[in-house]
Amino acid sequence: MAKLTLITSAFLALGNVVLGATCGSAGYDPAQYVCWQNQFLCPVVAGEGLSYCAGACYSKFMYQCSNNVLSVLPPATGPFQLTVSNPNLPSIHNKPITASGQRWWINGKTSSYCPEVVGAACPPGNITSIVAGSGGASMNVMVPGGQQVYLAPDWGVGYTQAHSAYIPSGSLTTGFGAYQSGGFVNLNGNGWPWVACPPTASGGGGGLWTLVAKNSTNAASLNLCTPINLKINPLPQGSAGAWQYT
Ligand SMILES: *[C@@H]1O[C@H](CO)[C@@H](O)[C@H](O)[C@H]1NC(C)=O
Ligand SMILES: *[C@@H]1O[C@H](CO)[C@@H](O)[C@H](O)[C@H]1NC(C)=O
């Protein structure tokens, strides 16, 4: 996994092209690269100028650099909310991932339900709260049996309905990396990012931007979608987000 996500900065040497900024003696386009130590260029990916660590460019959504040694961030230990990160896409930057209709959406309205009999113990249910571990993820709910998260056959994200274990065939339930103070990464895509696809004129996505995981086969068909990171925002330990998400 590391080899696919890390990009050596040597690979990015751009020679003497002059494009508005210089890094040492090399010209570069600041919209596409960041310069470290006036010497090393790292690309901007999903609006994040990658950081630099002893010869490698890395994403702070997955890695940390300590004493010039790169390591994967520790796993997220508690519940979290996800927000979109791509400062170049201000209309959805910092907006939440929201659960509705057994799918994850971008900046929609969280749909949840709590039986009346549960009463005062019902969580507000208005924030989409997730827990992750061992490569899998679940909705952070109280309903017995829980609600498992999966990468659906179309590589959008789905979750099981309460009281049901049904997952569409061809879905993937593992390969999610959830990193404390980092991001929620789809490791099934061999380094391809999450993308946000704009609402279509035909009404696709119900007027919302949709979340899809890119891969080598769907990349071309998603060329109108923009790479994003999913940032992990920790929520208080021990608090369910909803009785169940609907
Ligand atoms: C969720 O509901 C709680 C309780 O009604 C409220 O205090 C909080 O502001 C709401 N949060 C959001 C994001 O709507
Ligand atoms: C990529 O995603 C598409 C759905 O968009 C899926 O049909 C295909 O199997 C995936 N390809 C790989 C290599 O996993």
C-alpha cells in the first residue's frame, strides 16, 4: 500500500520549465505542486499539497513523518464524522458525509430513526457517525446487529439496513483505512482517491454531490468528478450517532 501512495520527489523533477514559481532552479506551477526546502517538489492531490519526508511525498490523511521516518498514522480509535477535504472545491470543502437511504452522500441530510419506546435514550440522530476497525467500518448505532458499511458494486458507499445483513453481491466490506487525526481511505483502489461527482442536470444524486471511489477501470468514466480526501473528525467516545440510520 505504501508503495502505491507514496510518490518519490525525484520522479517529479521538472527540469527547467518555467511556470510561475521556482523551486531551487526548477520552475513549477504552484497550483499543481508545492516546493519544500526550496528543493523538493510534491504534487497537489485532492487539493492537498503533499508533505515531504526524506525523499518521499506523503498525504497527511494517511502518513506522518517523524525524525525523517515516514509511518502510517495510528488507526482511529473511536467514533468519527467525515468531512470532505479539497480546498479547491469550496462548495463542498469541509462539508459532512451524510447517511441516507443506505448510502453515503455529500452534504445531504442525515436520515435516522429511533423507536418511541427507546425514549430519552435516543441519540439526536442528526450527525452521521461512523466507527472503524480491522479494515472494516460500521455506522455508529445502537440498533442490535449494527449497520455494516460496504463499498457497493458501483463503488459508492452503502450500509446495511437495520435488522438485515443483506449486502449486494460484489460489495467489499474491508479495505478501509481509518486514521486518527487523518482520513478515511479506500485501500481497495490501489491508490486511486475518493471523488466527488457534481449533481447532474438530469437530477442524478438528488441534487447532491455524490461520493464514489475511483479505480483503474472506472477512472475514465469519472473524469467529471473531483478527487477529495475524507477527513476524520473524532466524536465523543461511547456516544452512538443514532439508534439506526435509514
Ligand atoms: C443535532 O441535534 C441536537 C439536539 O437536538 C442539537 O443540539 C444539534 O445542534 C444538532 N446538530 C446538528 C448538526 O444539526
Ligand atoms: C471499479 O469500480 C467499478 C464500479 O465503478 C467496478 O465495477 C469495478 O469492478 C472496479 N474495478 C476494480 C479493478 O476493482
